[in-house]
Amino acid sequence: MINLYEIKIAHPEIFKQISIGDNLIVYYRCPQSEQFVKLYNNYEEILFTLSGKKTLHIGERAWTLSDDESLLVRKTAYIQEMFENVDWEVIAFHFNADFLKGVMKEFNTHFNLKDIPPVPRDMVLPIKLNPNIHASFYALIPLFSEDIDHSEYLIERRITELIINILAEPKNIDILAYFNHIYTQHKIPIWHVMESNFMFNLSLTDFAKLCQRSLSTFKNDFKAYYNTTPGKWLLEKRLTHAKSLLDSTNKNINEVAYQSGFENSSHFSRVFRKKYGLSPSALRK
């Protein structure tokens, strides 16, 4: 799968970018040429659409971004769908937990944190815009002018202002709950990442990155929680998901394999037959 953060870093000629440490602000027209592409991102990401449209898919859920709409995409994998003959112009901000913790530490007393809801399970959260948030997004565009040399401090203040405006909007209370969770917790729960991303063909190293752990710590924590290995758990989970798709949808075998995290349909058919005693097509018949 494509690591979204790394591919942007590697192609500044396509993705105009400004970095603040590991944090990255990017302004671009999406170069996607295939209708569907699988991506994953081990940073939190805020997306704001200037023009055009894109849809993000995770399992059976979908979120569509069009003009002047915004999403928070947590550390996760997803399928990105393009629309024929529709460009997507976007500002994206990738940021790590340390940056967010610094913002929350400085400004958490400005928010009512006593009545916030539980952390939402969705890996994609819509951002409700208001005039202040809208203005904060558009204030980022001049930063990409080649004729202006902005200080890192000014850029960081602009981003901080954007986050504060998002959190100050009462309808973004789910985002406030999630950001407060990052601020107060040291590790992302293993189960949250795995249950949301098992249907993507990620390596164990990729899963470890999404869980903010080294590979060895990830394997140990996984074993402690699930009492099995990641490889065995992923295969069982993907086969169960694939069987559910075969039973409840009209998706063809290739689509089922693709949407269940298998490398290809032949590998899927082989392990499916071993598990259930017949091929995917025979089961459907």
C-alpha cells in the first residue's frame, strides 16, 4: 500500500509543501489516475477541499469531500475514489501526536472537557466549518508563495489557530474528545487500529506504525490483548469478512478479495478453500 505521508515528502514537485519538524502542510491538485487507490497514513491528517471532489472508503463506510468541506482522518488506511473528469484541489495538514499534545497543553483550559463524549470509533471525522475555521484554511494558501519567506514560528501559529478554531466549534465535540484522548493517553489501543484496518493489505511494520509502537512492542501488545499472533488473527478476520461480503453483497470475487485485505484473488481463493472447504464462487452458488 501507498504511505501517503512518504509519497508527498518524496514528490515536492507535485505536492507543494511546508514542513515544521515532522509535521507537513501540503497544497496540491491530486494526481490520482486510477479510480480507486489504497492509501495509509501514520500521521493525523486534516483535509480541506478547495475545489473538486473525492470519496474515502473504510469498509462499508464512505465520506465524500467536495467544495469547502473538511475531514479529520486519523492514523488509518482507506480507499480513495476519484471522480471522472473532476480534479481535487486540497490543503492537507499532517501532524504528529507531540505537536497536538503541545497545542492541547497550552489551550486545554479554554475548553469544557468535563462533558465531552467518549472517543468516537470512526477513523474519519467530518469537521463542521464556521467562518473562523474557513478563514484559517484560506490563510494557509499564501504560505506557499515562493516570494514570501515565512518563519517557522508564524507557520506554527497559523496551524495552532486553525486547530483551536476547529475545537472551539461546539459541533466538533467528537474531534475535541479525540484530541483530548491523544493528549491524556500514551498509546493508541491495539484493538482500535486493528478492528478498523484489518481489511487493508498492510504489513506488520505498517500496523505497528499506526499503533505508534516498534514492531517488537506491537507484537507483544497484540499477543497480550488477542492471545494469538497478528498473522493468524488477520487471516481469520479477513476470511470472516470476505465470507460476509459473499453472503450479503453482489460483489465479484476480485472485489471481495480486494476489500478484505488479500494480495490477490488466487491467494484469497486458496486460503478460503482451506478454511471453509470450498471455493468462494462455490460458496456463493
